[in-house]
Amino acid sequence: MLIHRRTPSLILPEDPSPEELLQFWTLSARDRAEVLRCRGEANRRRFAVQLCTLRAYGRFLPEATSAPVAMTNYLARQLDLPLVLFGEVPGRLATETEQLQRIRDYLGWSIFDDQAQQRLVHWLTQRATDDLPPIDLVSRAEDMLRSWQIVLPARATLEELVVSITAGVQDDVYTRIAEGLPLELQRAIDDLLEVPSGARRSALFHLKEYPPEASHAVILRYIERYHFLRDLGVSVIDLRSLSPPMVRYFADIAKRYDVYELRRFAPTKRYALTACFLVEIHKTILDHIVALHDQLLTKKMREAQNAFETRFRTLRRQYRRGLTKLIATGETLLDPDRPRETTLAALLQELDEPTLREAVTICAERQIPGRPWRDRCPTGALSWAEAIPASVFYLTVPERAGE
């Protein structure tokens, strides 16, 4: 079982910072003297790169891999060598092998041989019971090899060693977890790993799903899943003997397998991995519910704000038109050239009575306390948050959700 996707053993940064160059890629006078023993400018640059790589990372750059130009030129300036435009790879394999041996002898490092492997296996055997995930144990093994001044092997080699050594320890952990599960819970776990008749997915698959966009229905569905796990008996699973990173590690293993593969595992391993997954997903679903609720409120607040601002702009335009109409009406009434004998009916017909009454109503509402257009801030605008109806934030959930 792989711990994670395998990546190259060593990847140097293409654009190192000045601090990184100063810390890891600066040569001492003794280093420069050793480098200058090489023949040829290209060989000297390559020797300097491999020297700093081993000292900084505990392993050499692979033979067919060139170093980043920034690092190569930083070393070339210290050696008064010509700069390069592109990365360099060794010209002859024999020369590269001879240089790596010289660097190991110069720095006092040794290769990862059988003796070093036996020493590492003994150390890993002692640490395998420390309740650490294998990925952490691999990192600690690399640190230990560097402290022993042993050139690190490929990361895949270390992973295989760690997995083989921790397998026996994990089997004991699986047995301990499975023995602590009630028989009812074990049967419930077996049911989770079955695909119901007429369904395409198992219940375990649905628990692994990442939540979609927040909505009332989605939140209700995740609340139901949370209570389903509670009723299943997740709270009685006792994992106090395991560290939280180890529980998450076992849960991640269970998450990577489908129900058909999990059913092929030994019962103790199947129950233990699924139990760890259920404990973790129970907490994760609660986090999802909180996040979904926050997303839904944010969405509704945004919709309410947009609706308010649209309504506010509409009313403001109506108010301005009404005010303009009232001003025009006042100017008409006060026009000195208008005949004194003009009747009210004629005046209303001239001013468009329906439009005038609408203008009066709009402007009157602007001044009535308790109406949406009353003064609430220095600009006279209504706070959009005050216009959001309480029903926007009301979410109907099952009665049990409030327990």
C-alpha cells in the first residue's frame, strides 16, 4: 500500500531566494579548493552543485537531472567560472560516479548499504509503536539518516521499509479497535458496506461525498446524516488509545477504498478502518453543516441586499419625479401671468391630476414616521440589513435537529 503518490526524490527550487542561496549554496574556502581539483569548467560546476545538494538535502541530484540555472550561476560566480544559460547534465557517467564518491569522502558521508539498512530497520522497529502515521515515520527516518550522514535512498525505498515494519504493528491496532466495537455496531458497519437492492451507491459512499452548493435541502440532508451516524453508535467507538493523526490516517485509508475492496479485508482491519472513518466523518459532517449554514446566510444576505438596493433605487427615482412634479405644480400656482379666475378643475386637468396625486403620496410617505422612507441615516437611505425579513433566515429543520 503506497502512502501517497510517488514523486521525484529531489526537486530543487527553480527560483531560490537570496536567503536560500546564502544558506545552502555558499562555498567555503576549503570547498572551493576541493571543487577546483576537478578538470573542466562543466565538471567543476557540477561538482559544486552536487556538493551543496548532499549537504543541504542529504541526497544527490539524479544523474540525468540538471540543476536550476540560478543555483549553478551562483556557484559559478564564487568559483570565477563562466555563467550558463541552460541547465547542465553530466557528460560522462563514469566522471559523475567518481565525483559523487569524492564528495562522500570529502564530507564524511556513506552510502545506504545493507549495514545502514539494518541499522535503520532496527530504529524503525523501535519507533513503530510510537503511534505515528507512516508518512511521519518516513520523514523522521530521513532526518535520522541525515544525522547519521548516510546518503538518503529513494523515497519509495524508505516507504516500503516503513510499510513493511509498521504492518505488524497496525494489525495489532486493528485487532484492538475491532475487539472494542459492540456486535451491533459491527453488523451496522457490514450493512454500510452493502449496496442496497435497486440502489447504485452504498451508504458509505454517500458519507464520503463532498457537499454541493449550500441550500435548505442540502443542509437538511447533512443534518440527517449527522443524526444517522449518531444513531448508528459512533459515540461508543473508543479510539482514545490512538493519536488524532493516526485516526485520520486510518480514516484516509478507508476513504480511498470502495465498499467492494473493504469487504475483502480481514474483519478486524475492515471494522477498524471503517470505525476510524465514521468517527472522523461524524466530525467532518458537523463542520460541513456549519459551513453550509454560513454559505446559505451569506447567499441570502446578498440576495436581500440586491433586492433592497433595486427597490431603493426605484423609490428614489419615483421620489425625485414626484418632487419635480410638486415643484412644477407650485410654480404653476404662483405664476403671476395666470388668470385669477382659473378654476380648480381646469388647473387639475392642466397639471395631470393622477400624476400629481401619486407625487403627493410618494413625498408624503417619505416624511411619515414608521414608513420605509423615514430618515434612518444622514443620507436618508434605509439600511439594507433592516429591510431583510426575518423569514429569510428561518430554516425549518427536523425537531430532532434542535435537540
